[in-house]
Amino acid sequence: MSDFDPHALEPGEFIEQVHSFEFWFQAVEGYLSDRPYGHNTATKEVEIEAGAKDRLITTLCNYCIGETAALEGASGMIEFAPNRHSKIFLATQVVDEARHLEVFLHRLRELGVEEPEGEITRRANPMLMIFKQRLQDFVHAKDWDAAVLAQNVILETMEHTVFRSHAATADPVTAEVLEGVIKDERRHLGFGENDLGRRLGETPEARSRLIDIKSELDSLVLAVFDGALDDLGVASSDRSNLGREYLTAIERLGLL
């Protein structure tokens, strides 16, 4: 499962495999069984300079907001999912997002944050909070296409891109936590792209509305993206490559 690429599967095969709890069990077993709270207990902490540690705490606080948005979004979408395969997949995603939130909260405590909830509120990126509310608006309206676009394409792509960049330079414990989360994000993103790609093939007239929604969310996404990369200290020379990674998923759906 470590080399799994959801984009390589045919649509029918994707539905049968990836939308199942059986697939989920196989996918997560390899990086859950020996990693309580997302990392191996044998992995050693390293000393982190005070400024870098403070930026890491801010980053993790905003990761918690993103994971909470996806947790609340996926759980709410189960009610109005268009078919049973999608309901089952979203149930596995709810478990994933809850686990991600738990391991990030635990990592904050390991870094000395005694009250993570208060710290998350204090350090929250305002643009991420607005994005979270817009996702909830789509869920409350039972707008399946918009919710899938916002959550399983835009949010998951942004998280996958940022987490991969962060894992490459993070301390050993944080990197190990992120590696497990990244594997889940690939599966969630694959679901979103597969679902919307199939629906756009059946109802191409829906494309213009989704382009409008994406355009509405663009400024929020770019602000959140820049804020995350600032906190991670990513050089401006590297940001264009990360931006292209993000745009690739949108391009696959023809929503640019």
C-alpha cells in the first residue's frame, strides 16, 4: 500500500477497492500498528531552537484546524452522499481525520503546549477559519459537488502539498507523524478527484458552477498556503514548485 496511487486505477476499480473498509484496513495497518499517536516510541526527540519550535507549534495548531474542518465536513456529508459506496468511504475518512486531529493534538502536548485548544484559537490563520466556514456552508446546504470540491480536492490537495514539504525538513518525530497522515490524504484526494471527474463527465454543465466556486475560494486558499509556508520557513524560490503541485489536481478536473 505504500506505493498506492489512486490516480492509476480505472474508475470502476477505484470504486470497488478504495471505497471499502477492507481496503482501508489494509492501507492503514502498516503505519498504525507500531505507531501510537502517529510515531514510533523509539524515535528520539531532537532539540528544536526556540523560534523554530514556536513556528512549529503555530503550524500544528493550523493543521488541527484543517483536520477539524475535514472531520466535520466528512461526517456531515455522509447523510447526503449520493450512494452507499460514498457513504462507506466517508466513514473511513471520518476515522482518518479524527486520528489526524488526535496525533497533532498529542504532538502539541509533547512540545510543551498544556492547553492545545486555547493555543489553536490564539494562533489560527483567519483565512483558514473562513475556508472552514465556507466548507460547512456547502455541507449544511447539502451541496455534494461543492463540498467534495472544497474538502476532498482543494483542502486535501493543499494539506498533501504542505505536509509533504514539511515532512522533508521536520524533526524526526514530526516527520514520522506527517508521513502517516500523507498516506491518508492521498486516498482522500483520490476519492474527490474520482467522484467529481465522474460526475463532470456525466453532467458537464456543472463545470461552470464549480469553476465559480473554485474562483471564490482561490484567495482564501492562496492566503492559507502562503501563511503555512511562511510558518515553515519555505524559501520563496521553492514556493512556485509547491504551487504547481497544488494546481495539478485542479487541472486534472479542468477547473482552471
